[in-house]
Amino acid sequence: MFINLLAIFLLLLIILMTVIFWVGAQNAHKRDRAYKTALENNQKKLDLQTSRINILSRALPNIQSVVGDLNSDSWQTLALDEARALLWADGASYWRFHETPRELELQVSRGLETTIKENRIPIDKEQAEALSQAAKTRVPVLLVNNEIVSEPQSTLAVPLVVSGRMWGVFRFIRKGDDPLSPRELDLVSMFVRQLALVIENREMVTNREKFYLELVQTLAEILDSRDASTQGQTKRARRLARGMAHELDMPEQFIYYLEFAALLHDIGKIAIDESVLRKPGKLTPQEFEIVKKHPEIGYKILAPVTMLAPVAPMVLYHQEWFNGKGYPEGLSGEEIPLGARIVGILDAWGAMTSERPWRPALTKEEALKEIRKGAGTQFDPRVVEAFVAAVEKNGGDS
């Protein structure tokens, strides 16, 4: 009897131990599974944050190139794409601010935001929610909608404020159970603040360059008045230079220096006696040799000036011919800087369309015929094509 009871006890003990072991194993399995899931989730978050850091580290140094030309709207698209990539947002848009009337106007949209029907929103319109709040308060706004009746959606609006002036608002939307967070708000706000600083600096540079250009144009007009053959040419030359550069698809920085060259290509004549420049008849060979020195004199004037150093070669070589028969060095073809080839045509055009004591000014058609005739000899044929196109678009003598 005792033996039977002992056997039963042992059997129950074995069953109990088995149950305990099984329950422990199940719990351990659950813990392992939960731990593994937590590790996977943490790894995903780490990968996401690493990706965002990589995007931000790439985006911040590149903001300068993102902004590009403020007169173009391309910077808005590039900045929006960079910011959206930081947040992995399902939708993104940029709205430009208008002071009068006080409203936001849609400029560019991505993802879910491309379905927007209203492209103008009054600032005081309550339905605008995050957009209007960000525009009015000039601080970022984060709204999260967790209503059961609709799919969860979070919205982030970040204002772009430059030099104390409201420029616009970036809006980002994310759907699903992983809403935009305050940490992401800080992340994209840092990007937008950096963007505002770059725009502010670019505005300062643009205003400074505009001032210098207008100052140089005034100087060029004063120089113009000393030479009877070039009076009134500077403004026309500047407009045509810009038009030619656009025809040749040149970057804005090149165009900026080209405008200086168009205005200052004859600055070397400041060192030439006015009696020679204003002589009513043709120059003697000796007088012409004196005038031929003006490109080199101009180069020596401009080269030491840091801001105008890129202009100096355009001035030095603007009297070179495409076939190598020009001066001062007899360069030919591609040896002649492109800016100098452009200015050479502008200089010739100005001379042809200006009245001389020994001949009247050529008409637009006559001068164009002469320019075309010089293609391949005096002028670069490709630049001639660009010049003709610019003249036709600008009127030539306007």
C-alpha cells in the first residue's frame, strides 16, 4: 500500500515538474520572442534614425546649392524634397505667404498633398488648422488625429521666416499608427532654420552684387561719354550679353561676370588721350596702335580687384579674332575665353550701329549681315548664332 502511494506521489510530482517546466519554457519562448521583436523594432528605429541623420548630414551642406537662384522657384521643390525625405512623410507641400491679401498660396506639392483642391488659403481661415497657425504664430505646429472613425493622421507645419519676414510654410502629412513626433518636428525645424539662413545670406549677396553692377554701369556710362564712338552702348551691351549667355545656357555666375565685362571692356581707354578717342576722322596707324593697348590696360586695372578678377581675361582678349588675326596675343578658336568671344561681338555690334563722322550708323539688318559675315573669321560661329537670337528677342537697338 505504501509503495502504491509513493508511486502515485512520484507520478504526480513528475507531472507537476513537467507542467512547471513546460510553462517555464513557454514563458521563456514568449520572452525570447518579445525580446527578439523589441530588438527588431529597435533596429528599425535605429536604421530609420541613421537614415535621417545621413539625409540631414547630406542636406545641410547642400542647402547652398539647393537654394540656387532665388528668382527661380526650383529651390522650393528641392528644399521640400529634402525635408520630406527627413520625415518619411506621405505628403508634403510648400505654401508661399502673401502679405496682401494675407493668405498662403500653394507652390509645390508631393505625395498625398498633390490632391489638394484649394491652392489659396486665407491666414485667418480656421479650417486651415496647422497651416494658418504656423503662419500666424511663426512657430512650428504639430497636430495628431487619432479618431477611430478615420485613419490616424498627423500633420506638421513649419514656417519659413527669413530676416524677420514670413516667406511661407512647409506642411508634412503622415498616415498610420506611427505619427509625426516632437523629435521629428525639431529635426525638420533645424533644416528649415538653416534654409532661412542660407536664403538670407543669398539675398545679401544678391543685393550687394546688384549694387556693384549698377555702380559699374554708372562708371561705364561716364567712360562712354569720353568716346564719341561708344556713347549709349553700355546698357544695350549688358542686355544683349545676358541674352546671349541664356542662349548658350550659361550659369548665372558666368552671366554676372559677363555683364561686368560688357560694361567694362573698354575701361582701358581711360588711359588714352581724349583727343584720340574723340577724333572726328579716321585714326592714323600710330593712333590706332595707341588705341590697341586698351585691352591690356583694362586687364591691368581689373585683375588686382578680387571681385573683378574673372572679368579681366574677358576684357584682355575681347579684340582677338576667331581665326587668330586679332590682338593682343593672336589667340584663336577655343583659346579665346568664351566671355571674350561674346564681348568681341558686342563691341563690334556697338561700333557698327554707332554713327561715325565718316559714315552713318548701320541699320540693324546691315549690322546683322556684317556679324554673320564675320562668323568663322572674326567671330565664333556658335556665339554668332546666340547673338542673332538675342538681338531678335531684344530688338537689337533697344
